[in-house]
Amino acid sequence: MKRTATVLAAVLLAAAGCSSNGDSNNSGSSANTPGVTDTEIVVGTHMPLTGPAAAGYSKIAPASKAYFDFVNANGGVHGRKITYKIMDDGYNPSNTQQVVRELVLQDKVFAILNGLGTPTHTGVLDFLKTNRVPDLFVASGSRSWNQPDKYPGTFGFNPDYTVEGKILATHVKETHAGKKVCFLGQDDDFGRDSLAGIEKILGPVAAKQSYVTSNPNVGPQMGALKAAGCQVVMLATVPGFTALSIGTAAKIGFKPQFVVSNVGSDPTTLAKTLGAAAPLLEGVVAANYLPLATDDANPWIQLYKKVNAQYNGNAEFDNNIIYGMSVAYLFVQTLQAAGQDLTREKLIETVEKGGFTGPGLVPLRFSKEDHSGYGGQQLTKLTDGKATYFGTPYQTDDKDGPVAPLQAQVVAPPANGIPAAQ
């Protein structure tokens, strides 16, 4: 009798566990969807608020939160206010795993939004998949986020680094023909994907070096590139290492043309990091796909500056703030389209339907077959401390497709600054 009672209790406990797990992973109604109540949507992120990637990047999540606070103050989304839990991982993959587990298992977030970093976010993909947590708009251009068959809940935001590498390399091929082109990149998928795109256009570079974020010394790498006679150096670097590379090169009398990944090229961040050496940034070529911080005539910049002043303590306005608010705008647009009965499955289906418009100069590519995010960029050049666009936007793929010019998207924000419900 005692054994029968024990077995029965175990069966009931297992059934309860299955029921609970089904609810937590979504059983088709917002009433039992983690992180969703009648009045609130709780989402989380991991960000480098400290550590080697904090320069510039630490401003992204607060900017996203500011936009959410603006939306909340105007009634929220379908009557729900957005709570954004921001966890500092220090750009350390082991920390990322810890804080993401906390967000999912303790805080019961509805989704992870804009988790930052290639080496950091790669380590939580399987955990998020197992727990069926939507993993939206990762803050990195790794091609890993575009694997809908393997990771159906993960979506990128940035143009992937191979697309970017092809676009930057096309500019180098057209503008610096015959010059010795070299490469310095982060020793992970960021660097490898960037180099793959570059070499699709240019063939093998003349010399290549890599760095790890735990070692803030690129003297040997820059010395090797100087010794190789490099005339153009393409950088796949986070902002701190962009500044470090340019500053180190100057100290050894090495003055190539620098061409820099978008993720490491915010002028405000670089100038602050270089300090008195900021004039070294003159002429740096990079790329972007969102409005630039200095374009005061752009209605998106006007909106973001208003939100920044009211809800972000009027923080120093730069491209990181634009990025954070653009991600938040897209997330609100997604929630509006997903409707009142919000579930994790409905959210993912909504992103895959695509059709989103916003501040980007190039289209978002979301579909069931493509989770990659933005599909192109436009070149920028730093002059007198400011980045300005030149030429035309380009789009391409991460394979062998052409780098093709594209008519820029010109879409104004809604009059009230908030995407309409659909």
C-alpha cells in the first residue's frame, strides 16, 4: 500500500511537472505565458555594462529601456507595460550563461532581447532553444543567429559580418586598387565572418592578425602589419580595440587607411577613448544602416533625442543610443503586430511574417527561411570628428551574390513616435 501511494505521488508530481513545463513554454494563451500578465511584459538582456566591450556598448540597453519607458508612459502595448531587465555580463561568456539562466529560470522573462556579443551569446543559444524562449534581435552580426532550422526562436538585427565584409571590401577594391590590404579581427566568429566576406571580394589579404578581448595589447599585431607593408587595414574590432589599434599604430609611425566594422566605429565612443589622440580618427571609413547621431534634420533622430532627454537622463547622444532605441522600436512594432493574446509562438510567427519598416536605410529580411535582420549598409567617413554617409546603400548576401546598390528606405516615424497596433 505504501509503495502504491509512493508511485501514485510520483506520477502526479511528474504530471504536474509536465503541465508546468508546458505552461512555461507556452500552451497557446497569454494567460499562462511566462513574463506576460494583463498589465506587464517582462523581457531581459545581457549586456557588457563593464569589461572590455563596455565602451559605447554600455549605453545600448539603457537607451532601449528609455524608449520602452516612453511607450509605457503613453499607454504601453495593448495595455501592457514593458519591463526590461538588464544584466551585466562583462562580455564574459561564463557570466552570460549565468545571468541568462537567472533571467529565464528565476525572473521568468517572456523573451531575451538584444543580448550583445558573438562569443557571449553563442553560449546561450542551446539553453534558450531548450527552454523555448524567443531570442530576438541579437546585438551581433554573427551568421549563427540565422539558423532557423536549428534555432527557430533566434533572430539577428545587425547586418551579418560577412555581408558587411563584402560591402567594405567592395569600397576598398574600387578606391584602393593595387594597395596592400591587411586585416585585424577579433578571435571568434566576429573576426572570422568579417574576413570571409572581405576575402570573397578581394581574395586572400596580404597579412592578417587577431586579438582576444582579455589582452588589451595589440602592439605585436600592429607591428606585424606595419612590417608587412600594409597600406589599408580592415578592422573587425569592438570600439575599445578600434581605438587601441589606431592609437597603437600611430605610436609606431604606422599610418594605413583604416576601414572599420560598424560595431566598432561609433565616433563619440572612439573619440572619448582616444582622448587627445582623437584627431587620428580623421578619414576612417566604416559603414552603418541607421540614421547618424549628427543628422538633426532626420525625424528619427528628433524622436530619439526627445526620448533621450525625457527618459534617459539626456545622456550624451551617439550611435549606440540610436541603435538601442531602434531595437526597442522594432520590438514594440513586433508586439503590436502580435496582438492582445501574446504568446511566445505568436511572437516568433510575427517576426517571421516580416514587413517591418523603421529607421533602417536597408530592408529587414525576416521570414521563415531568413532570420538574419538587416541585409546591407552604406559607407561612412569620419571628418572633423563626425561620421557622414557617402555613396549609396548596398545589399548583398553572405555567399557569392553581388554587392548591389539599393535605393535608401525613407520612412518617417509615426507622429506620436510609437508603432501603431495592427
